[in-house]
Amino acid sequence: MNKIVECVPNFSEGRDTEKIIYITDAFKNLENVKLVNVESDVDYNRTVVTLIGDGQAIIDSLIEFTRRCIEKIDMNHQSGQHPRMGAVDVIPFIPIEGIKMKECIEYANILGERLSHEFNIPVFLYAEASRKEDRESLPNIRKGEFEGMKDKIKDPNWAPDYGQPEIHPTFGAVAVGAREFLVAYNIDTMTMDESIPNEIAKSIRKSSGGFQYVQSGPATLAARGHTQVTMNILNYKKNPIYRIFEIVKSEANRYHTEIPSAEIIGLIPKNALLKSIEYYLECEGQPLPEKNISIKDLVSLSKKYLKLRDFDESKIIETYL
């Protein structure tokens, strides 16, 4: 069986189309690396890239990708809705097929060492690759963002895992890790008052007493004219999407605001959607879908019940396997 790893590098540019194309072209026409998704957001000023392929080949491609980000992104002049500490902000490795987590941890260490050596970038290992308990959580590492990291990194407790305790002057720092599949999920709130999604986010995230595997916060999408409850679902099997979606709708009623739509950033496994569709069909007394339901039909049902916008077959990981 082939070993297939997913890698989802996030870089801090979501507005300049020419820069985004130049940077992501680092992944075009490569052997053993498939570029399956590039998703940019002007309000977040961030682009999420999804790669699938051989781990070592992906590592090699990330070196050229990082070089291009250094060339085009100066964090001293970057801002956006999404927290960030580097031009390439985070690079996770995720086991997909024929590969174990320990191998993804090895990939994270190999890449971290190369980035620090070749570009003088400080690297923090996070999630399953972390060496310290307080570095398992990415938000904990990123706290203070690019501006605060200049002083934070000098604290011996926050010395990087690779590189010197000093940020790269224009790039900043990067987190490299290994983790299980994460669902990046945002729910739109029909208001421009960010205090409302902020309160809703408190009701669902772990740190405020909500769901065990949810990290959440508010965001304003000025270009779209509304706000969002933005989140990462760290374990969709234990915190299914439908349950989070229904709680957010219920909380939105308290503030007399509507939930018109939601979105998936990057890719999502077929099963993560199927479990939620089963819930809604059971509520309506409808027959449950076959386990071998087509991806096309699953997309249609997901758009109907979960109100997913900008969603098609290209967002489901099984499309590429």
C-alpha cells in the first residue's frame, strides 16, 4: 500500500492574487506531490493549501514554497482577521493512508530542522510533534502573534524547537506539527456586530466550557458584509458537525440573528459529513443514505442540511484517493 500523507500549509497572504499564484506554483507539476486545493480569504488575509502525496517529496516542495513566501511576504506590513505569527504560519502533517502518526512526527522534525538551517527561521513543534505540553495547542504558541513573538521568543520557556530565539525580521516564526484530520469549519452570522459571534464562540469552545474538541472565535468578513463563528473541530467523530451547527443556531436565536450559511476550509472526510446527514434524515423520518453514497449526492445533502456554501466534490478528500 502506498503511504499517503496530507499536508496543509497556511501562509499569510490572501489578497494579492499575483503573489498567491507565484507562491503556490511551487507545488505545480511535481512528482509524488498533488496540489488539491488552494483557498484564499481577503478578510483573513490568509491562504490554505492542501497537498497529498509522499511525505519526503512534500517536504522538498515546502522548501521552495517557503523561499517564495520569504521573497513575497513581509509580516511587518501584514494584517488580517486570522491570528498569525509567520509568513508561513503553520504546516501540519496528517496521516491519510498506509502511514502512522509517528512517521508524520518524523516529517515535522525533518522539515523543522531544514527550515531553521536553510532560512534561519525559528520553528515550534506542535500537536503530536510537540516536545512540551504547553506547545500541543497551536493557539497557545501563536498567542501574541507576529508582533508579540519578538519578545516572547526570548523567554527561555518559549525558545524554539529549531533555530535561534529570535524571529526572522520579515518572516517571523512558523509552527510545524503532526495531527489527526482537523475540520476547519466556519458558521456565518448575519450581523456586523462581532460581539455576537464572540459570545456564541464562547458557548462551543473547550476553553470556555463548550465542546471538548473545538477551538473557536469570532471574525468579521467585511468583504461579505457579515461576521462568522470560526472554528477548528479537532475530533469530528466525538464532536460531530451537526451538533455544533445546531448549538450555534440555537445561540444565535438569543441575539436575534440568522445563520444563513457555513463553510468548510480545505478538505473534509466523507464520514464527517455522513454522520451529520444521518442525523437530519432521522429527524425527518427519512431513510438513511447508503454507506457507499456517491460523493455527488453527499455534496447535495450537505448543502441542503448544513447550509454549506462554495462547496463541491473537490472539498471531499475521498475525491482524490
